[in-house]
Amino acid sequence: MAAKKTSRLRSREWFDIPGDPSTTALHIERYTNFGISSEELRSGKPIIGIAQTGSDLVPCNRIHMNLALRVREGIREAGGIALEFPVHPIQESGKRPTAALDRNLQYL
């Protein structure tokens, strides 16, 4: 049986760059503003992004806010670091003058 090759996580290229400590410090500083420590970011734990489309303005996607919270808790329990980021939803009935404006953005 062949030995499993261990690979460096892509997030380590942002938060633990041995040859470029100034860039490492720049990236770490941005995330420590909201409670993640530099030790956590440099720990080697996987950093997992959660894309979510929920908001108060999009009633059909509102459940995604609760789902993203549960996913975040699961990532933490499994030993990872969760970062949530918004995705622009299309809510047809809330667009004025027309929803076609957002459809055009998605084709760009």
C-alpha cells in the first residue's frame, strides 16, 4: 500500500508563508479584527468558507442563515475554522424596476 501524500492546505499559503512574513502579517491582521487569533490562523487547521445567500430581503433563502450557523458549528466541532461570506441572491419580487438588472450581472 502506497503512503498517502500529505499536502499543504491552500489557506497556509495566506496565513503561514515562511519566506514572506510581511504578507503573512497583512493577511492575519485582516482576520484578527473579528475574533480569530493569529495562533488559530497559523495552526494548520483547515479554513473552510461557507457561501450563503440568506438575508432578510430574500424570504425564500432566509433559512440559509440558520443552516450556515449549523454548518459553522459543525466545522468548529470537526477542528476547522469557518468563514462565512455572502452570495448575491436574486429575489424577483423585490427588484425595481426589473429583475433583469441582476440577471445581466450574473452573465458578466
